[in-house]
Amino acid sequence: MEKITDKIAALPKDANFFSLEFFPPKTSMGSSNLQARLDRMSRALRPLFVTVTWGAGGSTASKSLELAEICQRQLGLTTCLHLTCTNMSRSLVDDALAEAKALGIRNILALRGDPPRNEEYRDEEAPEEDASNEELTWAIDLVRYIRKEHGDYFCVGVAAYPEGHADQSVPEYQDPEQDIPYLVEKTRAGADFIMTQLFYDVEAYKKYESRLRNHPSGVFEDIPIIPGLMPVQSYQILKRTTKLSHAKLPPDIEERLDLVRGDDEAVKRVGVDILSEIVEDIKGNAAPGPRGFHFYTLNLEKAVAFILERCQLIPPSTPGVNGDFDIAVEDFDGLKVSDGINGTDTAKGQLRKSRRRESSVNSDPHNRVVVERASNAGSASYEASADEAGIPKERINTRANTLAISEGEGSLGREATWDDYPNGRWGDARSPAYGEIDGYGVSLHVSITQAIRLWGHPTTIDDISDIFSRHISGEIAAIPWSEEGLNAETNTIRPELLKLNKRGWWTVASQPAVNGIRSNDRTFGWGPKNGFVFQKAFVELFLPAADWHSLRSKLSRLEEVSFYAGNNAGEFDSSDAESVNAVTWGTFPGKEIITPTIIEQVSFRAWLEEAFGIWSEWQRVYAASSPTAKLLREVSDGYWLVNIIHHGYVEDMALWELLLEP
């Protein structure tokens, strides 16, 4: 039940520390796998604390609290719960704070959340006492509320924006100088520490921190300021993340990543270099106390483990004792399995305890005989020492072993980091990283003002079809289900998508068929170099219930097609509910086949709920009694979301001809 500020104060003044952020996975399998990952990372990395995100409008409130309980009680990690206040009832805020107290959580990151909606836009069905915008509109209101209701029980953190906060998604609105007065007020209201939004421009960060430390108010002189950093997981995720957060990519960083953008492994390696350089640069900047770093993990472990190990941020088992940490570093400097069996150095005739298993060691199973001493016979590969057979003389799960696994070493490491390739919406539903990349739940990712500027006030079905078509054509930058325009790959099927949308079948995701294109191809390539990639064509779209029932009768007669379908009422239909469809895969030298894109029932159902939730979010942009809100409500109630996969990946036009035939 420790406060973050107490833990920081207990460190030597010149110490470095780090913290990690996690979000609640969207599926039960993802949650189960995240628990195993958290357990491994907590033992190997030893963060000073972890943070757990809170969904927009409290949409993932119960899952956030469940994850926070696992971190705090089960794993014994000092946990900080994110909490937003806008568009959320005050009773939910009270419940969250009460639950945090009951769990022994004493740290809250107080955030505003999505831009608040005024009274005109409040849900007419919400009880009057649940209105939250009157008292809790800004993060400072939440800080004051926590202090008023709970005194100093909670250690309260607030957010800061080194490059300025851009509500309107327009660069000229971003000015750190305009934000600082609000940060002063949040700090005076009772904030105990400051955590920044992610950035990659280290010079902008250092300039910003200097502004705060030397601010005339004096409120930032000694307060912990923790920079937020996001490891580079893939080129596409980096681009999307920086766009959503309005974080600038310095030209030199962008150039380094552009050079390797066609090789996902190289992107990760360069990303580790870049983040490590940022950390080392900031470590060299004078601070009034211990220097901290906060990592937005996206529920992935490999990249952050490499960064922490390289920057020597991983603390020893016991403060001031370097033994365990030195072992881990020694292991990663290339400790090899000896030539003799079971760790025996045949030249010296002594047993050397290897704490890492080489990834080159053959992992094929076969029976072996337990022996006390290695023989020189040709059957040595069928012999095992007592240690290797599972009769341990010392602890097996050393931090060195665990860190090796987190970094993907050996067979256990490959199993632990199996989902390390680009994840998100189209990843494997078993992955903790499956779903939205930010983990903050259903959101339009734009303000009300920008939403109206993008999509206007549709009042007919044709108006909505026009919005989708204009997005496909590149005339508008985003739709509620996609913050970006079409990528180069999807552009190859633009004419087919336009025809579907003009028919009133609104596409939200799709990909063309690909048959063995090189992995470094500028349009379709991904993964390591010298590989080949494959894709099955699929499309996901909203269509009227009557159209779906007609289309279903056609699809159900075709063995080469699979589909998943559902509506807002909870009805679900599928060609084969138990099937698992790999729709993107790649073969690469020296690697198993990699399948980063999978479509199956669990992942579709998880997305189905979110997809219809986005209709509700779009509806709330407008006054509840307006014609636009009424139309969006009717569409949400009367349409189906359908995902259709064509398995003939050697037939590039088969899916589109099937759907577009009269």
C-alpha cells in the first residue's frame, strides 16, 4: 500500500527508475496471457510501479479494476489507476475510488478523458443525478474532488504535454506555453507527480522540463516529472500513434526508420536504439531527485525489456546489491551453452551452470536417462543431469532466465513473445495486445467540433453512404471507425470498395489477396527481409438486415467462403463458429511461419461490441433529439456487421466479383 512519491523519495538522489503501463485486454484469453506476462515482467524487470488505463467514459471500468487488483494484490506491484472524469457519472468516479481503496491502491493518475459534452448532448435516458459535467469537467476538477473526498490518502498524478495539448488536432493549437498555466493549477490543487504524454523529440522534452523547473510559480521545483516513452513496435503503429497523440517525429528519427520500414525486425531494432538513446540523453539531464521513465508497453514485453536492459534501468533484487543484475547483464553479453552435455565444460571437466538456453538448441522431445556424470558414449544426447531432468539444486526462475524469456530468447522466449509482430485489431485474440493500440476503449479520437467538420449532419442513408465513399476516395481524412485514409495496399482495391459503399454496404476493413510477394515489397511487404508474404482477401462491412439475410443465403452455399456476422441486439451468425482463419501469413528464412492477422469468433465478437459502440459515440456528437442522432440510432439498431473471407488467395478478384455480381 505504498505511494509512488514515497517510493521515489526512498531512492538515492542520483538513482534511476522506471514504470510500465498496461491496459485491460479485450478478450478473456488475452487477460489470461497478460497475467502470465505481468508475472514474468514483474520478476525480471522490477518496475517501481505500474499503471492501468481507464476506458473512455468508464467503458472498461470493471476490467480496469480487475487488472489493477491482479497487479496490486496478486503480483504485489505498486499500482496506479488511471481515472477519467468527463462524460462519466460522478457515482462511477466515487465507486472507482472506493474500489481502489478496498484493493489497497493508493495512486491515481487524474485525467480529463474525452472532451466533455454539454447538457444538450447528454443522453436523455441518463438519470439527472448522473450528470458529471457540472462538477467534473477538467482534470483539475478531479484532482480537487479527490482531495476533498479523500484527503491525502491517494497519491495523485496529472498529465503534461511537452509539445502542447491539441484538442482540435491542428498543429497551430499545440503550444506548451498555453498549457503550463493549467498544469500550475493542477499542481496547486494537489498533484503529487507529473507524467508526460509520449514524445520522440528529446530536445523538445528537455526544453519543456527546463521551463517547468524554472517556472516563476516554483510549483515544479521538486515535483517528480516522469517522461512518457512508447517503444517502437512497428512502423505502422508508430505512425498512427504519433498522429493520434500529435507527437512530432524528428527528421533524423523518421529517416532512420524509413530506411528499414520494409523489415519489421529491423524497425524494432532501430526503435530500441532510438528509445535507448532518448533515455540516455535524459539521464544526462540534471534532476532534483531520482530520474524516472514511464513506458507505454501496449501490453507487449520484448522491446521494452531490451531498452531497460540496455539502459541499465533494471534494479538489483536488493537495493544496493548488484549481484542479480550483474548475472542478467552477463547472460545477455553472450553466455554460451558449453560443448559438453548438460553444461559440462569438457576441457576443464567442470559443470558450468548456464542460465540461458540457446535458441539454437534442439527442442525436439525424446526420452533421456538421468545420470550423475556425463559419459563419452555416442548416446550422450540421450543423457540428462539431475538438474536438467527437473531435480533442481537451486532456483530455476532466476531473473536472468526470466529476462531472457522476455527478450524472446530460446524456445520459452519464442513462446512468450509469440504475439510480438504487429497486433491490434487484426491480431490474435489470445494476445494481451489484441484490440485498440491505446487500450482506452471506444472513442472517436476526435473532438465534437472536428467530428462535425469531418462528417457534417447526415440525415439520410445516402448521406452516410456518401461519407464512407468520400473516405475511400480520399476526400475526408477519417471516419468514426478509422482515423486514417487508405493505405497503399487497400488502394489497390479502391474501385471495388467504392462500388460496395455506393450500394450502401459500408466497409470498415478490407484487404486484397496476395500470393507470395517478397516481404520487402513497398505495398504489401512486412516482416524480416528475404521472406514471402501471403493474404486472403476479406472485407468487413455494415449492411441492412434485409441485405444480410439475402447475402447469407448465397454465401452459405460456397465452401471457399467463411463469414462472421452480428448485430447490436446480440445476434450472432457464422459459417463455422469454431473455425480459425489465418488471413495473412509469411515465410522467412530460419523462422516458423508467422501469422499476424487472424479472424475467428472470439476476436470478431470482441470487435463487434466496439464497432457498434462507435455508432453510439458518433450519435452523441449531436443533440439527442436531432434528426442526425435519430438516424444514427436507427442504423445502429437495424444493421449487421459482417466479415467475409475468401480462401482462394490465388484468385485476386474472386471475393469482389462474388459480392458485386447482380
